[in-house]
Amino acid sequence: MKEGDVVMRISATDIDDGNNGTVHFQLQPHPGSTQDLDYFEVTGDTGEVRLRKKFLESKDSERTYTVIAVASDRGDPPETSTTNLSIRVVEPNKKPPIFAVEYLEPFKIKELSHDPRNPVAVLEASSGIANNSLVFFELLTGQTQATNKDSIFTSEASGNKVSIRVEKQLDYELVNQYTLTVRVSVSRFD
């Protein structure tokens, strides 16, 4: 990777209206690894975490860097939330898995279309490693209903595909938009 490359994208949801619902990001040093922040920066409005300086091959490869991600709204006073962000750097020949298609538009689901037999989305990924096609998927649950806290959506993996299903009746008046996060890895999640 070179300086300026996007390492990952972080996101947060704020259900407030106006500026109170606009989320801004920043990174802070983690107390146990304050030098790790030297390698990363975040674009405040997009959540894109970028490489600030190149890793040294021998010293900096094959290790995990930890920083604190801070999400703040634009309220007066601003509300904030923090989480530890662990970024694992691997050798160049160990490529991360990738999704076959990047979806830029949200999936549209009708409120009364609850049928767990039919998936609302099917995602496909490849391992990125020659001679190893095995990938594992995880549908993450967030801390709000809009981020699948109540497991309204479930996932079922088969090979290099995962099906996302609606397991419970949707209620547009309660939640009119969901943000789901599907993680793919070449090893099982702990």
C-alpha cells in the first residue's frame, strides 16, 4: 500500500434530524499503542481511513495497529461515541477477501414482504488467495434497530455466497431504513 490509500471505511448512524444527525469522524491514539496513529488518518465526513505513511517491510508488516475512532454529531453540544479500531497488516501476498460486486444503491424491500424463504439480497465474495476459495461471512448486529440489533435480518452462507433474509415483519413507521454490515474473512470469526 502507498500513502493515501484507503485502508477501510468506518460508519456510524445518528437518527437525529439536521446537523444533530450529521456524523463526523476523527482518530485518536489508543493508550496502549500511541504510535499507531502515526500510520493512519480519517476523512472526517466520509469515514475513509487512509494510510498516512508507508509501512516498513520488516518492522511494520504482520502486526495489528490499534487506534480509537470517534464519531461525533454536529449538535450543540455534540454527542460522541468511540470504539477501538484494530487494523491488521499482513504480508503483500496475503490478500484480503473481496466482494464480487460493490452495491452503491440501497436494496428496496416492501414493508409487507416478510418471507424468510426468499433472500432479499445475495452477496458473493472471493478469498483473494490462490488455491483457497473458502470464505466465511458474518452479518453483524448493531446497537440500534436500524443496524439489526433485533436480528430482523439473518444470513445463510453457502460456499462463496451469502443470502440475506428478512426473518421478522418490517414496520416502516418504526424503522424506515436499515444499515446492514456483512463481514467476509478467510478464517472463522471468533
